[in-house]
Amino acid sequence: MASYIIGQSKCRICKEVVSKEDDYMATLPFPIKGEDDPLYQFYECIMHQRCFKDHPLRFTLRDYIREVAKRPGSGKRFSYFAEDLDKILASEVNKK
């Protein structure tokens, strides 16, 4: 399990430090094919919400996590993860 230190850990996307004043998100480890998978960049990381909202794969990740949440035995954590992604992406729409 990855650990993050706010004020020291860097956003996986922009590589800037994530501060306590930032809106940020951390991702869970999720089933992935390996480091060659385009979604690997989101695997178990911390990032600014603004960076995620602008990322071209944001909806791909959300849709994939929704799919994982439906798999037998996946537990509720992926359902909660998908709900969190929905909320973050909904705030993107509401600001436009």
C-alpha cells in the first residue's frame, strides 16, 4: 500500500507537490495488466483533482473502475471509488 505525505508527495500527473490547500485525490490499487497499461499512471497514486479533470483518460479510468466494481468479489471499495470519481468529474461539468 502506497503512502502519501501531504506537502511532500508529488502529483502523478503534473509532478508538483500536493499541499493541504489543494483539492487532491488518491487512487486505490486496482486490477491492471501491467506498467504498459495506459491506466497504470493512475495506479495507487496521489494527484491534484484539477490535473485529473484535465487528463484525457479521466473518463476511461472512471468507466473501468465502474466495471471492476461490478465484478463478483470486488467488494464495496471499488463502488465507493467509482462514486468518488463521479463526484470529481461532476464538479468539472458544474464549473463550465
